[in-house]
Amino acid sequence: MTRWRADRTWLVYRGAESFGMALGWTLAPVYFVQEVGMDPLQLVLTGTFMEIGYFLFEVPTGVVADSYSRRASVIVAQVIMGISFVVTGLVTSVPLILAAAALMGFGWTFKSGAIDAWLADEVGPERLGREYQRGAQVARIFTLVGIGAAVGLALVDLSLPIVAGGLVLVALGGLLVLVMPETGFEPAAPEELSALRSMTHTARRGGRLMRARPILLLILGITFFGGMWSESVDRLWEAQFLVNIGVPAFAGFNSVIWFGILNAVAVLLAIAIAQPLSRRFANASWRGMTWSLFWLDSVMVATTVAFAFAGNFGTAVLAYWGICVARSLAGPVYSTWLNANIEDSSVRATVISMTNLGDSAGEWGGGPALGLVGNAFGIRAALATGAAALTPALLLYGLALRRGDETTSFDAVPQPEG
């Protein structure tokens, strides 16, 4: 079978993965609360176990992607993540669900860094911002379709969409085996090196680049605080509605239908708002992207506080939609921004993996603490604490703007000897 063009493969990948992830995640927290009976701490621990698996293997799998094949790494990721979803949907045991979450984190590491590095090498830096924006729009559309499918399946059984999402991801992995190209990849280390020395060589080069460019260390801090914030919202927003806000008894709608509507409208708003802004974001300067991320993170802080202390359904819904839209807009801008700070393509996946460790550390480091706050003081307090955890990132964006021009060329960094 003839391999596809990289841009076509990217859009299919973004659409299919977004569809599978929407199937698997949209109503998983409802399944955890209503079928498994998880409390706030256990809900957060699902994310913590996922991030522990991610944290332990992120850099090694990033090095594998740089040393051997980014294409193979992305394919492996889809299969492992799909298996994790299938296991989650077939069990109601908290320990097994936590183990499946750790497997999801492990699988995610194979694509984290690898997919961004693959795209950058295949389409070139001049088209990268455009492709991220196109991919984000495709992802939003297929997320919307996935949400609708998840609601329909969940009305039959809450576990069905989780299992179906896993099967979609496994199928995507099989498709990528047949159609995904890899023409721009060059192994990071000399072929004569052994496997272990090759990976060590690449990791050392990536680490030296991180130390040589202070901006990458600031990005590491930004992702750490972002990870702490995201853990509160991702694990507790459904519980906030179920426990504190409630859902209206309108036309016989139950919580499954309401959560489907909330997610679907959030995606539609992101599509409507992102479309006129996508070209501006794609063509923005480095400083423009930094300011955009600063303001989008500021909106996330404000809307998370509003969501935490909302006293009625309408206010909570508007705040939640604000969180979702700002986050959706920030994603492709952040990916473009990060890649703009990595000059050496041969260690791109490794460096991206290293910065992603900041997000992972924030999630598994701060998640249990937020869960304990939720158990002791309530879900509102945990959400508000998560919003407070994101505020230091705003200061780091300010430092990034001041240091943006103080870059060190990778060529000037002493290279490790074979």
C-alpha cells in the first residue's frame, strides 16, 4: 500500500485519535463515580498513576524515537493506549483501573515528543504552525463526533464508549503501519554505537541543549504549574456538577446527556472562536505566541476560580466553557512555540519529552495533594487550589519575554564524546 503524504497522514491521525480519545474519556469520570464509586482522591489518583507511568518512561521513549523511528513510536503508542481503554472499560476494580491508567501513561510516552518531531521533520518549520492549526480544527470536529457517539453508547452502558475508544486507537495504529511516511528522519546518533550508547548519546545532547537555552528551562516550569492546574480540572469537573451544582431536570435529560451537551458545545465554541484566529496564531512571531499563551493561561485561572465557586448551573457552565475554549486555543500555539525553541532536529523528540516531564511532574506531584484537599475541604477548594497553582506560570511567561532573545546556539554547546 502506498504511503500517504505527511500532511494527509497528520490530519487523519488527529481526527481518528481525537475521535477515539473522546469516546474513551468523555464519560469515563461518570463511569468512575456512578459505577465504580470513586471519591475525589481516587479520581485524582487515576491521573496520578497515569502521570507516574508517563514520568518514568517519557525521556527513554523520546530517546528511542530520536534514535530509531518516530513513526514506529507513534504506532506503538496507539496500540498501548487502546489496550488501556479496553481494560478500563471491562473492570470496576479501583486497583485495576489505576493500573490501566499507568499503562495509558506508558503508552502516551511513545507518542509524546515523537509525533511533534515527526511532523516538524516531514513538513518543515515554515509549515509547522499552519499544520498545527489545521490539525487542531480537525481534532475539534472529530472530538465533537466522538462526544455524540460516547453519549449514545453510554445510554446503553457506561462502559461501552470506553471500550470502543480503545478499539478505535488500536485500529488507528494498524492503519498507520500501512500509510504513515517517514522521509525526513535521521537517527540522532552514529550507527556504529550500540543501542544503549546511542540512547545515552541522544539524551546527553538533549540535556545539553536544555541547559544551553534558559528559555527551555522556563518552559519546563510553565508546564509543571500547568500540570498541577490541569489535574484539578480534568479529574474533578464532572464531580463538581454531580456533587455541588447538580444538573437540571429538563426534558428527562440525565447526567450522561448533560455532560455530552456540555462537552459538545465547548468544542463548537472552540471551533467558532479558533477559526478566525487560526491564521493569526499560525503566523505569529515568537513574542506574539508568548503573549497569547500568557493571556490564555490568565483566562484559565480566572474561569477555574469562577467554576470553583459557581453557585448555580448557568454560571458553572459558562465558566467551564471558558476553561475549555482557552485550553483548546492554547494547545497548538504552545506546540508551535516549543518547537520554535529547539534548533537541533536530531534531539527534538528528546527535548520535547524533557519539557513534557514538567507537566507530568506537576500532575503526579500535585494531584494527590489536590485530591486530599478535595476529600478534606470539598471539591470547590480543590479546584480553587488548582487555579492558584497555575498563577506562577504567568510570571514565568514574563521572564520568557525578557529572556527570549538571550538564546545560545546549539552549535556552541560542547558535544559529548562518543
